Amino acid sequence: DAGVIQSPRHEVTEMGQEVTLRCKPISGHNSLFWYRQTMMRGLELLIYFNNNVPIDDSGMPEDRFSAKMPNASFSTLKIQPSEPRDSAVYFCASSPGDTPYEQYFGPGTRLTVT
Amino acid sequence: AQSVTQPDIHITVSEGASLELRCNYSYGATPYLFWYVQSPGQGLQLLLKYFSGDTLVQGIKGFEAEFKRSQSSFNLRKPSVHWSDAAEYFCAVGPPRNNNDMRFGAGTRLTVKP
């Protein structure tokens, strides 16, 4: 099993640019989570999908952030326009339906906005 | 609102020594409790979890944790630390059957001295 796959692993961009982070969950898992990790705020849940449907996006910081899950094997987190304060590590995690708390994390995308 | 506190930001132990990482939670009922480990540049990996039943739970890599309801604690222990255990450890709490509301502690960074 390849685990949760995230791309890119590192992204450096300039303020105002659009950034798209990608995630491929573990095959067969029906829940997907996007988290953000910073030194100041720790690990925060941004949005949660179940069976490709967004269930809770209350953690999305602003309208500049959007997430989609067009199918069971792919999700994106987009920031448009990006700002320096968006610099963080973004994690994607997935979990199987029968054990919802077994969240498997990807390696993360380290985003730097200059 | 539920919350989780890890009082120790950084702990240093010698290789072979015992380890205890503290975790306290605030929640109206008994939540689901978790410990995750994050190695540098990696995502989080689930070490162990407590849902109900036996209050002493065994996890991977020789770790165990004990749930103490009277103290609202879920401390992580290991009898003999290995150099490879150096990492960041996160305690997390979530309400039963609602895994989109899981809260993570700020983390405890473990350094292992040779």
C-alpha cells in the first residue's frame, strides 16, 4: 500500500499567486481530511470530506481557501491569492469508513509564500 | 469545548531510560484519546488509541498509555527509549463517533541523548 500521497512536497511561491496542493488518499478509504500545521497554531483541521462530499469546512480560514474532491482518489486544496501568513505545512489524511479515527497522514506539503 | 494540553514542550532523556509524556484533556464525557508521533519531515503516525475498556492500552513501537478518568489524563510511556524515538509526539482527543472534531495538543518534542 502506497499510503497517502501528497504533491508537491515543497512549494515556494510569491504573494498573490495561486497555489494548488494535491492529495491521493489510500484506496478504499472514504474519509479525507486537510490539516494545516504551524508553530503558532499547531495542527488545525481545515476541512473534512466523507464519500467525496465536504462535511465540515468550518476550519477553512478564509474564502481564499477552497477544497475539492472530484472523486474518491483525488483531492485538492487551493489558495488564491496566497499570502505570506499561509506559509505552513499542509497535511492530508484519510481514514476507512469502519474505523473513522484511524487517520493515516501523508508526508505533507511545506508551503512558503514570499 | 474539548481541548487537550501537553504541558511539556520539550523533553530530553538518555537512551535506555524510561519515558513518560503527559497529556491532559478537557471534555464533558469520556472522549476518544490518541497518541501520534511525527518524525522530522514526515506526517503523523498513530501510536495508540483509547476508546473504552481496559484503561492501559498498548501501541506500536513498545509504547503504552494509561487513561485515568479521575485525572483527565492519558499519559504515554515507554520503559526504555531508543535513539530512533526522537520525534514530536501529539496527544489528540475527539468525541465518540465524530472524527471531524478531533483536537490535537501542541506537541512534545523528544530528544534522546546517547
